[in-house]
Amino acid sequence: MDARLNDKSKLPSRHVTEGPDRAPHRSYLYAMGLTKKQIHQPLVGVASCWNEAAPCNISLMRQAQAVKKGVAAAHGTPREFCTITVTDGIAMGHAGMRASLPSREVIADSVELTMRGHAYDALVGLAGCDKSLPGMMMAMVRLNVPSIFIYGGSILPGSFRGRPVTVQDLFEAVGKVAVGDMSLEDLDELEQVACPSAGACGAQFTANTMATVSEAIGLALPYSAGAPAPYEIRDQFCATAGEKVMELLAKGIRPRDIVTRKALENAATVVAASGGSTNAALHLPAIAHECGIAFDLFDVAEIFRRTPYIADLKPGGRYVAKDMFEVGGIPILMKTLLDHGFMHGDCMTVTGRTIAENMERVRWNPDQDVVRPANSPITPTGGVVGLRGNLAPEGAIVKVAGMPAEKQVFTGPARVFDGEEACFEAVQKRTYKEGDVLVIRYEGPKGGPGMREMLSTTAALYGQGMGDKVALITDGRFSGATRGFCVGHVGPEAAIGGPIGLLRDGDMITLDAIEGTLDVALSDAELAERRKAWEPRTNSATSGYLWKYAQGVGPAVNGAVTHPGGAKETQTYADV
């Protein structure tokens, strides 16, 4: 064991395990079967988002046991605990989705409180669903104790009558049923085969986008975020992470040594290059905020603007996460981006080496077409684009991966809905028209509250064959599975009097993903006049956590965060 690990004089756990006055505390540890040696070793929190809510989380407890073996092998004492997850696939399309984004904050907060309360010295965090990944990474940089992130892994694709399918096909099938293009019997068959294993949604939706981020930002071991959940190799990655976190503790390498401005730019780069989820433009600013780094939606959008789109992944492309792992994993994506000058190679990672050093042994695989070379991209600019204009002074975001250039400009009359349910009903009844710009408002962080995703509506549009014949904008969010001209994060949100809250049916809206603009054909004077008549709208969150969330949550442009962040800290937990 490294001699420095015998000295707990500067580790948080000294407050629990060292000295005569901590005899009562140690008695609790003896009660759980720990030996004297284990008590006086570093205490390592092993946090997982395990639950029985969905397949993305179901394998995390098993993987946590492998982490604990790795920690113990490296002379640390693992202490396992769980936190919550709200799984978007199950929360989608109803009021439960209001709990999704707030769950990110609960995860970060609960991991922080558990670590603080029990004085753990390091952290290995396992997460498997859309908000649990950024929530766990936020906790790591907030606490700033040596930490390693582990993704639980993606689900395997299903097979429906000889063709591969994902849950995206099911959401779109709902629209097909509504227009008579699929029978209820076929829908029943599809739903039983679309999700055949443990793991998170298999395409480059939000979970796999943030998993890709975890390697690029340096918090996860190379290759670990790409391996599907059922693959036994995951246990090897987990055990190695347990051993490696003890090395980070010995070397004093902390998350904020890793998550720098350059590392955040690397993270945004892999999102754009992989055609990842627009939700990354919400989560990267939130992670940056925990470090005290100013990095908002516009900073993310600037990286997106100059990054080539090179990974042919669903929902806009042909392949799923398993396919990319089997041809070289996330490192093959990072390698070509680094070789062609799109990534910062000098950023530190949890291996104790830099990105460039990690990539030295990665070899390009010419016998695959999942990832293109960065100098021969699918399209020269990223799969995600930031927008700004008089309808979105605080910005907005749109995913254009897989969309031809001629589809990236859209002008049409507004069809305004206060909430997703009203819009979904109109889509189901087909009371909208080709060429409409569907506007879903009062779904922002405060207005929802909770900033719901709109996958049920967008997928139904695609299922009806109208996905590229209408556009949709919202102050809420979109699932990583969304495709088509769908603009989210429009700010300021309607609930605080943003321009989206002033729209009326028939207003002409222009969305231009090539120029990066989002405008309504109204003068400043007309918008000002409408604002005078605008009145705040109430919602049903008059008590409980959603009420509390709405009181404190900030705008989407800064990540929809709920506390002052690293910039206001006088001491990190790691230095208590």
C-alpha cells in the first residue's frame, strides 16, 4: 500500500475514524463487520443509481460489487450506497416527466450529503440513465475528492421480424397506429422485443451521449463507457476503477484537476461529432457550474458549430452504441478528432495520463463505417446547433444530425400550445397542418416545472410521416431519441415572460440551423406591447419537491442549476 494512504491527517475520514474521541463512531463500523485495518484505511464511497425502475439501472448493483473488490484489492475500504433515478423512458409523455430533470439535482445533492455525512475520502459513481449520468458527475466535481465515473452500459438492440429496433421505434410506432399504418397486434409484438436486455437506451440518445462525455471529459476509464450492460467485461472495468481510484487518492488527482475549460470543450466536441443529444447543452454547463467555470449554452454551441459530424449513430444514423464499441469504442471517435486538431490532448484523465497519452495506442480501424475520419465527415459541422434570435434571446438548441441542408431552414405559422398534452392531442387527432411550427410552452425549468422532454409528440409526428413536414419549438427539452426540426431550451422561458410566451397562432416563425437563428416576424415594439398584456401562468406544483425546485432553478442557458456553484465556494468538501 502507498505510504501516503496510511496518513489520514488530511483525508475527510479522519473525522470519523481517528483518535480516542472517535471511539463511538468506530463502534458503528465494527458493528458492520469491519476490521481495525479496514477502519483505518481510506473510506471510498461506491455510489450507484440502482433501482428496479428500468433496465438502465438494473445491473448497477452487480457492477458495484466488482468496484468494491477493486477498492479492497488496492487497500481501501469500500462503502456502498444508492441514490435515486427517474428513468425518462417510463416518465415520458405524462406528468412524471416533470420529475426527470429535477432528479439530476437530487442525485448530485444526495451523493454530496452521503459523502459529507460519513466523511468518505474518494468516490466511484455508477449511473445508467439520462439524468443520473450528469448528476453523478456533478457530485464528483462538487465534492472534489478523487473520483471515477462508471456508466452502467447500453442495452442491446432488439429484433423485430429480422430488423434491429430500439425504443425509438416504439415511440414512433404509436404515431403509426394513430394513422392506421400499424396494427395493435404488431405494436404488441414490437413492444415485447424492442428492449431485450439490461442497459440504457441503445442509440446516441442522452444516456449514451453523456457516457461518451464521461470518457472525453476524463472522468471515466477509456473504453469503459462503450461496453453494453450485459457484457461481462464491464466487471473488469469496474474492478479496475476501484483500484484506480486508490491511485488517484495517492497521487492527489482530483476531479477539478481533470474537468477544466479544455476538458469541457472536449466533451462538447464528442457530442457534436457523434450527433448526440441536445440535453448535453444543459448538462455540460451544469457540470461546469459545479467547478466554478463559466461555460453556458453559447459556449457549447460554438464548439458544436466548428465540429464535424462523424459518427453514424441513431437516431439520425444507422448504428447503435454496441456497434461503435465493437469497432473501437469511444476512443476511436476521440482518436480521429484528436489527430485532426478537434480535441485538446493535454487534458488530465482518471488514468493519471493525458488524453493524448491515452490515445497513443489507439489504432484507426479502416474496416468499419460507424465512425468516419474527422477529415472526411458525414457533414462538416456538428450534429447539434445553437440558435439565437428575437424568439430566443437566451438561446435554443436543435439536433440536425442526419438532416439534409435543405431541411435545416423552416418558415411557418405558429400553432401555440400551453403544455405538451394539448399538442400531443392535436397530433393524435391530426388537427395541425403541414408547414406549421408547433409551439409547446410553459414547459421550461420553472414553468413546467421540470423542463419535460417531448419525445412522445415528436415520435408520433414521425410515425405519421410528418416529421419533416412540420417544425416544433419549446422552452422544454427533447429526448436524445428525437429527430426532425425540433428546437428546445428556448429562453427566456414562457413562465418568466420570455418571447415564446407572447406568441399567438399564425405568427410567422423562421428557424435557420445553417445561420443559427430563431426569429418571429414581430417588431420589438409589438413584442413590448404584448408583454404589457402578459400575465404569469400558474401550474399544479404548489407544494412538495417540484415547488421547491421551481423556486430556485435558474435558466436553461446556464444549465438549469439550483445553487451558486463552485465560483461562490470558500472550501470544497475534499478539504474539510
